[in-house]
Amino acid sequence: MALDFDNYIFDLYGTLVDIHTDEWDMRLWEQMAAIYAVYGADYTAASLRERYESLVKERETALGKALHTPFPEIDLEGVFAELLRAAPAGHASSFAPGGKPVREASAASLRKSGVTFHIANTFRVLSRRRFRLYDGLIALFENLKAHGRRIYLLSNAQEIFTVPEMQVLGIYGFFDGIYISSRRQLRKPSPDFIGALMAEQALEPARSVMVGNECEADMGSACSAGIQGVFLNTDGLADAEIERRLALVLAQHPGADRSSVHVVRSAPFYAPLML
């Protein structure tokens, strides 16, 4: 029997998109150092990776303190911009915005010029090792839309990567609302993240469901919003491990119980959602 709701809130990566990235590969950082050099910012592969990691950590810590949350989400485009401005050495480049040395450019001008969009998506494409939709997704979305259901995205992701990727895969237009953590500065399982979606879209909890592949982030969000959850086991976890993780999540939400989470243990993952 199909799980029938009015509003379907989906996670993205690992739920709709089968993706694997490798940001530890030094070949990636060698290529990125070469890209940065095009714009006049000189790094070695090792120094670029080290500075990237330290900037991410520094900004996450600062944002978490500013928002008083354990679940901050920074905007990585700002990190890619700062890497241009904070290079340990530089050289003249006619491709720097305004013809000035890139280390003198503002973060805003780097964004406006499209330089950081190019660098960020070069990084993303070079780091991807697998990138496709899960089988049956388009059929599911078409089925839900044909029955008048609404589809929303609630994703821990970077907008600068995620929007182009959804457009490449042909799913961007299916969503009635898109909530990406980097824009909201919060990530799942922050109750405020899913709470914003529920409130702004005026969703009735009893007629809404969260679908995702992570127990803490996705099922935890469902529990905090008082809605049902569908856990898709796309990572191939053993039954005992699924139940262990769900038990930890439910223990943090006394008002929720195991019957509120439906588990799809193996492919075809979307079959229980088809109407």
C-alpha cells in the first residue's frame, strides 16, 4: 500500500541523487592550484588544501557561535573567494576582476564577476566520482505531480553546487519549494531548518512526510517537525544498524515513536511512495 501524503519533503544527496565525491585526492588540489594560478593566486596543492580546510573550520565555528547553533552551514562560495584574496603569493593576471591584482579584489566583486562560480563548480566537477539519479526518480516525481501532490527539497548542501547539479539532472523544476542549508545558514537536523519550510509553505504536519537516507539528519528533522519519515536505505546498512541509529534519534524526541518512521530497506526505493 502506498504511503500517501499531500506534501513530500525530500533530502537530495543519497536520496534522489547517487553521488560520491573525493575531496582528499591530491590530484584534485593540484588541478585547483592550477585554476587559482589562472586568476593570479599562487598556491601549492598542499597549501591550497590546508588553507581551504582551515577557512571552512574557522567560518563554521564563527557562524555556530553567532547563531547559537550546533548546526551551522557556511556558504562555500565565500571560502573560494577568500582563497583568491588570501593567496600567499600572486602574479599579474588579465582575468582578475577589474584588471586589478586578485588579492585586491573584494569578495563581492569576485562573486559578481562569476569567478567564484566558475572556481567552485570546477572544484565540484573535478571532485565527483559518481553522479546520477537513482532509478525510478523521474517516474516517482511525475506520479506525485499527476496526483496533485507537492514536492519540496530540504538539503544539507551548497547552493552554488546544488542548483546547477539539479538543473543538469533535470529535476530542478519539479520542486514547489527549495530549501538549501547554505542559504539558510542552518543544516539538518536543526529544528529551525525544517521548521522554516513547514511554516513558510503552511504545511499540515499530519499530511506531510520527510524522505531521506540519513537517520539523524532526515528522520531527526521529521521527528522535530512532528511529521512522519521514510528512511531509504541507499547505503546498504544492516537491519540492526538501522534500528540502532533510529533508536538514538527517537530517544532525542520523546514525542516520536518507531511507528512514525517507515524503512525502505532495499531497491526499488521509491516503490512505497508511488500512488
